[in-house]
Amino acid sequence: MSWLLLIEQVLNGLQLGVMLFVMAAGLTLVFGVMGLINLAHGSLYMIGAFAAAAVAGATGSFLLALIAALGAAAAAGALVEIIVIRRLYGRDHLDQVLATFALILIFSEGVRWAFGSFPLFLDIPSYLSGPVSLPGGILYPAYRLAIIGIGLAVALGLWALISHTRLGVQIRAGEADREMIAALGVDISKLYTVVFALGAALAGLAGALVGAIQSVQVGMGEPVLILAFVVIVIGGIGSIKGAFVGALLVGLTDTLGGFLLPQLFALFMEPSAAGAVGSALASMAIYLLMAVVLIVRPAGLYGEPA
């Protein structure tokens, strides 16, 4: 096994992890503050990807595409919160699941109507299209390093927002006791709209970033949404720190499992059979990780017991 290849897979795991964090951070904010199960979060990821692809195709600017993804997803999130989600806060989780699942269908058909059924493609900008030479002679794609950097910047920005701003104080207070902050004069409806729009914008940013690596198509958000739920369960619901740690664990487990397990089984089996068995186990690895974490810490790594 080449150590250079192993390091490259570690970097791939970090890239996947920070992308999942950007996706999961908005989801854990919404659940932590509002207590809302939002299955439509993956649709906001898809909207961001389609908005970025459309703007990049029209203008040729990747930066404008990212701005469009943030704006489109945040606007869609705010609109959905005002029209639909606001009526679900006092309802049980089953009603929330059914309503947000209906939103998935509405968004999917709306995007198909607006952009068609064929995939769109978002090109990597020329200044990030080549490899970067890292210490040890490792050549790694500049764009994937940029995703890692953006993810870390988002994590730092969210920490600063939650810990050192008035809005962050209101978000933390709303998570702890929403009735009390409403009694103290905070407009809880406006706070919820802002939090939901912020979470939607993060999902849209993640969709735009990934859209340059894979094709942009209807339904692309649902597989990522499943991984995002795994992340927040592992990290602890409502914890941004937990979402970050959980995302890195999931990203590294998924990537290194797919790389190491087939090679491990190849020591005992035929290469073709080892690849099949190793790949199957690798796809299960993140769920086994989640099960182990929940056995040890039922509330997640950084979650607080109910």
C-alpha cells in the first residue's frame, strides 16, 4: 500500500467531511433551535446546486454562482418557513415529517419543470482546476483543497456567530427556552425565519461546491441528507461542535473504509471477491460507527441527555 495514496484518501475524507459539515450545520441549527425535523433540507441543497449551475452557465463566474446558490437557497428557505414550516412548530414530529416530505416532491417537480430532467454541469474555475504540490510530493486537486478551506472557514464563522454575536445569544437562548426569550421581547418568528434561512443558505453552498465535482440533477440532495442525519446523530443534536466532529468522522470512515477494507480482504480472498465484500462493508461502516457511538453515548458525542 502506498503511503502517498493513503494520505490522498485521508484528504478525500476531510473534503467529504467538511462538505457534510456545511450541510449538517444548517440541519442541526434548525433542529436544535426549532425542534423541527426537516426532510426538505436536501432539496435546499439541490436548489443551491441548480442556481449555481444556471448562473455559472450564464455569466461564466464561479464566484457569482456561489453567491447565487447562497441567495436562492436562503430565499427558498425563508419562503418555506413563512408559508409552511411556521405552522408545524406546535405539531408532533410525524406531521413535520409528512409535510417536509411533501416539500421534497414539490421542489423536485419544480426544479424539473424549471431546468428539465437532464443533468447540468458546473465547471471548476480555471484558477482551481489544477493540482497543488503538497509536502512529500503529493499532488492533490486545488479545488478539493478549496472545499476543505471553505468548510473550515464556515465552521469558524458559525462558531463566531453562535458564541460572540447578539444573534448567537438569541439562538442559544431559543434552543434552551424559547418561551422565555419570547417573554423578554425577542421576535421569535423573525428569529426562526433567520435561522431557517441561514441553514438553507449553508445547504445551498454545499450543493454548489459539490456541483462542480459531480453532475447537478434532480434528487441529488437525498443521499447527502441521509449522511447529514448520521452526522448530527453521531455529533449530538443541536451541537455545532458535534456536527463538525461527526462530519469528519463520517467522511474519514466512509473514504478510508472504501480504500482499506478491499485491500484487507484481498489478503485472504480473490481480488474480485475481496473488492465486492470490502465495498459492501465500507458502505455499512458509517452506520456501524453511528451504532457504536449511540451505545456508548445515546445523546451523541456532544449532545446533552434529554
